[in-house]
Amino acid sequence: MTYCVSDIHGDYDKYKRLLHEIEFSDDDLLIVLGDTLDRGNHFSSVLLDMMQHENIIHLVGNHDFVGAICLNQLSKEITKESLENLDAAILGVILEWLNDGGDATMKDFSRLSQDQKDDILDYLNDFELYKEIYADGKHYILTHAGLGNFSPQKRLEDYSLEDLAFSRTDYSKALFQDKILVTGHTPTALIPENPKPGYIYRGNNHIAIDCGCGFGGRLGAICLDTGEEFYVE
């Protein structure tokens, strides 16, 4: 079976309970639609567990991308040269990241061994931008945020990082007639068209699965083969 989950945001307990809920096995595929970093206190435990599973694919989210930049900077040896190279732009990115949930990530990261830090940074740098999946006769496109600057003629590989990981999706409009776009990023409680705020939204050939785990809400997942939804409160 193929499952999708998104926006775990460092909540290791909900992540592990979700794996138990879906009875995740070596025969399954789990695609994480980004944003495992920030807000929660145990992002490293989540990633270290994912790294043990070849059947878990992680797509990049905006928090993952910015967090990786900041962790790479903060993990460098502090020298006069490194401080001189820390220009105002990078410092501004770090401060904004810390205020947007990165403080929890930084504290968790600081407790790791150097080998674990290196492994996690390597893993973050290998995250994919998007995935196409065929399941139960349906064609799915999976990204963290959506397809910003959408054009029906544009190939997936022509979308930018900003389009795929940072943009906001308009769930009131169908982008495709023959494909379903599956996204995280926008909490489903904020989708006006969603009749069940805080639960997975389906409509207009969209499936939105960020159920607000990063803000104390539930962690949701969907099985693309059966359409079954799973939730951990």
C-alpha cells in the first residue's frame, strides 16, 4: 500500500503512533510531503527513524529547506572567518527561522552526536521536490505546497522550489481533470471549502492532508490505494 503523510513538525509520538495505525510494513510505501522540521521537539528522532526505512520517501517542505540552510550554518565550527562570512542576509534568515519554530529544531539538533548531525544534514539534502504515483487506476502528483505559477503546459520538472514548497494552493479550483494533486503545507482547517476543518480535505481533484499537527492538531494520513484516511489525535 502507498500512504501519504505531511507536516509532522517534530512530533515523534504521533509519527510512531501513525505508523502503528496504518500497520506500516516493508511491503508498503510511505511518502512524507515535507515539513518534518520545526515547532515540535523531536524532529531528529523522526528523521533518524525514517532513515532506517528504504520505503519512506521524503519530499522537501519549506521548513525542511530553510531549516537545512540554518542547521548547516550553525553546525560550522565557530571561527573568526566563519563569523565574518555570516552576513546580514543569512543572519536574518536564521532569526526568522528561529521565530517560526526553528528554535525547537536547533535545541534538538544540538543534543546529537556529530555523526548523527552529519547523517541528518546529508538526508535533508537528498529530499525530493515532487513525486508522481499511480494507485488504484488514478494518477497522483505529490508536492509539499502545490504547483505555484501553474500552467497546464508546464512540465513538473520546470516548477521552481518556490512553486513546489512555498506557494499556497487555491483548493477551490481544479488544476487537472485527469490527475489528483496531493499537498500538505496549508492546514486543512484554513481551507474555506473544507466541510470538516482539521481533517483531510478532498475536492476539485485536490487532496490536502496537513491536519494541523504542527499546531497541536491531529496527524493525518491517506492510503492512495484504498482512499482510507487515518488520524492520530
